[in-house]
Amino acid sequence: AIARLEDLRDDRPDATAVDLLLREAYATAGRWDSALRLLDEADRAHGATVGALTERGVLLHRAGRADEAARAFDAAVAVAPTREATYRTVGTTLSDLRLHAAAEALYARGADALGD
């Protein structure tokens, strides 16, 4: 499946759906650096976003690279620290990963930053 997705990506480098599928295929196969490289390319092309940096944190967490994952989640918040949606996106992701203490701390940071 990976080879076919790589061929599709070569044929249609602007196909975001193919990139998403290929990143997940790489992750499923434990090819973390390949998945992260695709995110790096997307960041260069479109700029870093809350969503992309959150996805980077998820991949790094799944790869067992907790410190790097934490930095990616912090970078995601730094992209838009005055938007409630930022804290909701990253916090929900942290909860989904069962990182409940980190999610709780993030929500507290958000409440302080937003004055809630």
C-alpha cells in the first residue's frame, strides 16, 4: 500500500488526501521519520498550523518520543495562543492520547491566557 501511495503522491504532489493517507500508512508501519518528513514538507509549503503541529505531536508521541511530542504541542499553542480553539484542539488531542494531566495543565494555561 505504501508503494502505491508514494506513486500517487509522485503523480499528484498537491493531493492533500494522498499525503494524509501516506502519513498514516508510514505511521502504521512504524516509519515515523518518513511521516514526519511529509509534515515538514507541508509546513514549508503552507506554514506551520495548529493542526499540523498537533499532528506532529501525535506522531512523535506514538513513536515514543515524548519530549519532542511535548515541544510540538507547545509549538501548536504558540501559533495561536489567543484563540480558544487552539486550546480545545490541542487539549482534546492530549486527552485522546490519555495524557490527561497534560491536557488539564493546558486548559489551565488557556484559561489564564484567555482571561477565563
